[in-house]
Amino acid sequence: MNIQLCVKTENFPKPSARTILFIVRIWNSSDRAPLGHPEREKSPLPNLSTNIGSLTISTMDNIPPARLQTVNITPNILRTEPLSGTSQYHRFNTLRNILRYAFVVDYLAVNPLDRLPRSLVPHKERHKLETGKDFLSPEQVQLYLRCLEEEPLFYRTMVNLMIFTGLRRGEAVGLQWGDIDLEDQTLSVVRNVTKDTKSPEHIHVGKPKTAGSVRTIALPTYIVELLKNWKREQTARYGLLLPNAYLFSNAEDPYRPLYPTTVTAWVHDFEVRHNLPKVSPHDLRHTAATLALQSGANLKTVQELLGHADFKTTATYYTGITKEVQHETAAAVEALVFGAS
């Protein structure tokens, strides 16, 4: 894979500064993300060589961008030893973010890595609980919930909510108190929060993923009690909460949502600390669907729970998703036929 960098040489302070190293240093020292933002806290610099393999600072320092017509990125990212897909993704993403920043501050005319076909971009590996599984069993959910009891109420409430309702990560952090009806025991999904590196606050608050994603979800009493407790704690911290206050807000301001990537990072850290199976927030969504099916819900109900626009999406992912459901169905048919005689 070769890329071309088209630089705006007139915007560099001096000719000797026209190096990749200059861009890297500006990127690392810039206020490109607020303090506490996961993109800033997880910056791989200054040890760039560890995170982009052999694409080291010393190597880049000797390549002025104006002369960087073709650079073979693949060996630099993959290095010589085998790396997982996730490692390749993170190293590629670091370089892409550096060049993206250079474009934003007008050092580059374009970021070529933003124009790569999706097939050429490294992808994260999905960690499976078992081959073909990306959800927790009821027994694993029970262990997961017991471990959550030791965690702050903020995350305990959020993760429980995702497990029992199947909310997408962005839908969970997009919830405001005006969306919650504690008396009627329902919540309304009307917005979605996504990462947006081009916006000043690096997030975008918009509509849910599809028209079918706008929905009302019934809440179990267990979740309602968690929400009541969290609202009391949040009110004690910030004072009276208006309907547009976020349930899971930025630590400094209840009217700014949490960064979505913070949820993923916390879930990963939580699972490592408690030696739990590796599941992502999206896997918790799959878990909610599986639990609903195992409890007897039909596919139409699960479709409405998850907010799938197309019934086929629900059927593709969740029809016959567990051997347990298949065996229970077979046993039920057997009991119906022979039990009646």
C-alpha cells in the first residue's frame, strides 16, 4: 500500500520544519482533545515507535513531506513479526490521526489515509467467548452482575441498563432524564451519541441509527431502582437536574454526554480486573437479545427491543443463536406430543 502526501509548504514555519517529526510533535502537544478525553489519555506518544512499529520518529525525521511521494505503509505498520488485527488497526489509526490533524491545521492538502478503501484498512479482531459466540450465557450474566456490585453506581447503572435493554453504546450515553419515565417504567430512545473527531468537542449528538431505532422500552423493576438510586446520587452532586441533563454525563457538566469510547474502555478494564470473558458493549446488546429469546420472547419483540429497521437483521443474528434454545424447543415439542397421550 502506497500513499502520497500533498503538503502546503508555505504553512510550515521554516524549511527545516517540513518533516513528519514536526507534525508529530505539534499533534502530540496540541489541545486536539479536552483533558480527560480518552483520545488524549490514550495517546501513544512519545513512544511512537512502539505503537507504529518500525515507523519510528528517527526514520520520519529524515523524510520531508514535500519529497514523500510514495511511502510503503504496510511494512511499517505490520513490522516483521506477526501482529494481531487489533494491533495493526491501532498502529494504522495512530498514523491516520496524525495526518488527519496535519490536514486540519492546514499542513496537508488532504489526508490520504481517510480516502483508503475499507478493504485496505486494518480491522480490530473481535474476541469471542467461544467459537461462534459473542454474548454471555445467563450464568455468565449473573457473574457479570455480581462483579458490577463492586463498581461505582454510575457504571453499574449504565452497564446493567445495556444488558437488560439492548441499548447501543451511543444510545445509552445519549439518554437524558426527560427520556425516562420512572413511574411508567419506560425509557425512550430518541438520540445517539457518536465520536466525531472533526467537531470541537469530538462528539456528535444526533438521531438514532435508523427510524426503527426510535423506540420506547419497558424497564424491569430492578433497573428502575438502579435509576432512582443513580438520580439521587447525581442530584446530590450537581443539584436539581433539568430534563435535558444526561444520565451518564461528562464528569464536569451534567448537560454534556460522556464520550462513547469511554464506555468501551471502562468495560474492557472492568473485565480485566475481574477476570471476566471479553465482551464489548455491542456484545452486551447481543446478550440482551439472547436473554430475551431464552425467556420466550418472539423475534418481532426482539426486533422492537433492539430497534432493528429490518426484521431480517434480527432473524440473521438471533434465530437459533444458542443450542440451549434449540434443545428447549425440541423438548417442549416432545412434551406437547407425548405428554398429551
